[in-house]
Amino acid sequence: MGYSNSPLVCYTGLSPNHSGQRTHRIDRITPHCVVGQLSCETICACFPKGRDASCNYGIGSDGRISLIVEEKNRSWCSSSGANDQRAVTIECASDKTAPYAMTDAVYQSLIKLCVDICKRNGKTKLLWFGNKDKSLNYEPKDDEMVITVHRWFANKSCPGDWLYSRLGDLAEKVTAQLGGKSDEGVLYRVQVGAYTVRANADAQLAKVKAAGFDTYMIQVDGFFKIQVGAYSVKSNADAMLAKIKAAGFDAFITTKGGQAVYASTEVKKTIQVGSTVRLNKGAKTYSGGSMASFVYERNHQVKEISGDRAVITYGGTVVAAVKVSDLTLV
């Protein structure tokens, strides 16, 4: 099919980092947090030759949109070639620390950009299932677009809990503007606890996350509530409810949302084989040797870990063995 780029773009700074024309039609949108309140121009500058990363669009903190990789081409954004082949990837300016909050201007532009992407690709619905297995195994109908997230493919929190907790709202607003319909316009959420004491809610949030569920916290009616998903189709919520109950949690389905809040202490993500990392400035090799300055400016992948020793690679080539403590997750 013929591809076009969004007319909402106000700045173009094309990156050479892409795999050429897609081999799959566009039926996914993957929003990311860029980890910095950057302008759309600066987001473009984040992806020079040799960075091994890119995205299709960037949304600056003021809501302006840039084009980085043309929509017809596969970007390098989600730690998954299969996802990037079929997804339009969008880096959104955000805070540098969890929950990686975004400005209202960014969120409103994300809604507009998603509407535009869907329209130009013949879609009337944007779907958020809130579940990795469901999303990745779902084959969208010709008029459907599915939201996916980076955290499903790598040991990352991207797009951050701020945006993750709003993806059901994003899908609902975009679908409404496209003229599509969800089940009576409501969102079905699986609730796994409600607490008047914040510390108890934080503890439950950590337990649910540790069990492998993408969860978030809201505040409403004097309670801190732990919920999973925000589904426009009730059967999807029913399926998630069954999984959560099978994991030993007492849960039920509700249509009531609230103001998103965040755990006092974020669940710590650990460096493991396959993680994308950067070497801390000035760090030596495991045996104490020096390294070229450019090594500290690029992302690497962890190939092996043994105790406090990690082997890092770049483009599939081993770079060095270093101390795990000298690495930072990207």
C-alpha cells in the first residue's frame, strides 16, 4: 500500500537509522517516553548515525510534532523488529524520573497524532487490551489499530506509568474521534484492591507487579485503588480477571476510574541478559583496562552475567567485560 506522513508535523529531522520499507501493514501504534522534557527538534537529534535507535515521530514538551523516520519505513524503537515492522512509533517528551509524566500539550498532541495515523491507514478503532499476550496474539481487523508498549519487549518501564495508566483513555478518545464504537463507551477495569492507607496500596501494587501484571494505582472516593487494564470490550476484562484470580488475587471488574497516582517506591528493574545498558562515564573493563571515549556514548546489550561480571556487546560484537555496578539501564 502507499504510505504518507502526518500533516501535523512541523519539523523534519530524518534519522538514517531504519530498516527501509515495512514488510507488514501498519496496524499498531507504540508510544514511548523519551525521558526528558525535550523539544521536537531535540528529539530528532537523539538519533544520529550509530545510535542504533530511532522512531517515526517525536512530540516535544510543547506539543509540537517532528518526523524522524518516514511512516513507510520501519524504525528501531521497541526492542522488537516484529513490532516495529507494523507499528508507528512515537517518542513523547516526559520527565526524567518515574512516573515519567508528560505535559498536557504532549498528551493532547498524542491523541491528535493517533487519530491522524488511524485515519490515513483506514482505521476506525484504536484498541488497548492492557495485556501483552492478548495484544501480541491479536490479529486486528482491517479497520482496527492496536496499542503496544516497549516494556513488553525489554526490561524497561517505557512508556512510564503516567502514560501507561492513560492508554485506555487514549484509545477511547481516539476511537470516539474516528467515529468508532466501544461497548457503550465505558472502560472495564480489573480491580485488585482498595485501601485508605497509601502504604498498603503501595505494597499491593508491588505484589501485583511482581506476579507479572501491568498494574497502576488510582485515587477516588478516599481510596487508593489497584487496577489492571482499561478495556473497551468486556470479554477482554473477563479474561484478565480470570488470570489475576488464578494468580491468587481477589479481584473484580469495575467501570470506575480515578486520578492516577504512583507508588512511593518504584519496583526496581534489574540488569539481566538482554538488557539495554550504558557504561557509566570513566568505568574500566573488569580487569581494570581503559576504553575509548565513544564507548560511553552509545547503548550496549548485555550478553552474559556471572556474579558482578557482565559481558556487553554492540551490534552483536563483544565490546568488553565490565562490572555490573558500572552499568545503567536504558
